[in-house]
Amino acid sequence: MVATPASDLTARLERAFALEGFRDYLALETGASPHTVDNYRRDLRHALTFLGDRGVTGPDQVTRQQLREFVFALKDMGLSPATIRRHVSSLRTYYGFLLGEGLVSEDPSDRLESPKRGRKLPSVLSVAEVEALLAAPKLEDPLAWRDRALLELGYGAGLRVTEICDLRLDDLLAADQLLRVIGKGNKQRLVPIGRKTIAAVAVYLNSIRPTLDRGRTRGKLILNARGQPLSRVGAWGVVKKAALGAGIKRNVTPHTLRHSFATHLLEGGADLRAVQEMLGHADLSTTQIYTHVDREYLRTIHRQYHPRG
């Protein structure tokens, strides 16, 4: 008996699984890019090889268990979670096509789970980098104290950029060293602020803001050069300019200051729930991302200073 060449078996499987029709569906009906079409077809060929080795000869024979085993096999191959998620997406899109064409009556991919997306650790500045950033606005710049006040609020209070831009004059409770902040979901919280932050804001309020106020402030604390409330884009520009002036090569955003605020508190021994309250996180698990940053900091210190690091 003459063995059937592997290429013939592959071609036969591709015809049985209607891969050419699926390719046309992606390119013509969904408007997918050639790159996406190639990726999806490659992913499905991987699946066909796996299923063909188990005696499957058509898409209507595929079971949920077999697709779960296929995903486990991808994990065993060491593929990244992102690549495995794409394989799962390919299978789901493919079975959507088959159902639409009436080529199958059930979708075995409907309960197929993708690997969860890993939470990206936030970028954090060192204390020295923060000090350089806060000192970056030069006093010869007419808006230097406005910029310093904004940077101090971002790092000293850990505010989101929207929260900084939304601050009103009466939200500054300087005598109590507090800020009243309206966060996500319109939730109000009180955030403590230190003397350096209060001092920077006070200088701005006394020397710069009166010269900017042309009656169009809507009561907002931080203003742009035209005397209007500073926008999010404007706040980003202030931070980017300061990072450039401080010689920081990494990407720095307003959220970097918030991340650094939380991380430095935890490094100093702050209670996680206290940090949660200051950040305005509804769920403690959101705040716990900073404990991972803290552990990475500890690992860095160990590598740097321990003889066996």
C-alpha cells in the first residue's frame, strides 16, 4: 500500500474544512487586512494538523474537548498568551463563518477560554528622577510655577490627569492639608497633601494665576496661558516638557507620576488600604498592582547590593 503524501493530506483537510472559503470571507466580507488573513489561516492550519492527527476529517466532527486540548498544546509549545489568544480568536471567527454558511450546526469554540491578559507593570520613576522632574520648570518661564504646581499635584497627591484638570479653587483645603477630589464614577475623596505641594500651589495661586484670570476660568484651579481651564492634552504637554528638561529618556506621562506616588508610598511602608483610599480605587486588587512593582524594586536592590545577587 502506497502512503499518501503529507501535502495531499493537508490539501484534502483544507478542502474539507473550507479554508479557501474562509479566506475569501475574511478578505471580502469582513475587510480584514492581508496580514490578518495570513495569521488566521496559519492559525487554522495549526489546528487542522492537530485535529487531523486525531482522525478528524471535517469541521462538524470537532468537539469542545478537542479544541481545549489544542489550546493546552499551544501552551505546552511555549507560545505567548497573545499568540494563543489570536489562535482562539481565529477559531471563533472561523466557526462564525461556518455557521453563517450552514456548514455546521454547532459551534464547539463558543466556550473556549483565552489566556488572561497579564497586567502590565506601570512605569515608575525613582525618587531622584521625580526630584529632577519637579525642579525642571525654570523660573524664567512665565508659567513655571503653574507647571510646578501641576507636577506637585500629580506626584504629591497621586491624582489622575482628569482629576488635576477638574480641580476647583475651593477643592484646595490648605489649612487642613487636604484636597477634595472628584474621581471616577463622580465619587468624592479627600487626599492629604504635603507642605511642598501646598507651597508650590500657593506660589502659583498668588503670583501666576491672577495674571491668567480673564474671567473664563469656570472656577478651575489650573489654567492655560489663555486663562481657560487647562485641558488633559495641555497637562500631558507640561509633563513631557518637564521630563525633557530633567533629562529623563523614558516615556513619562501624568499617570507615571500617579504610579510613582503609589509605589514610593508602599516602598516606605504605607498600608495598602490607605494607598487604595488615596488613589480612589474601588477595588483593592487594582491597588495591588503596585505591590508587584514594590517586589521588583526589592529584587533590583538585592541584585545590586547582595554578594549573591
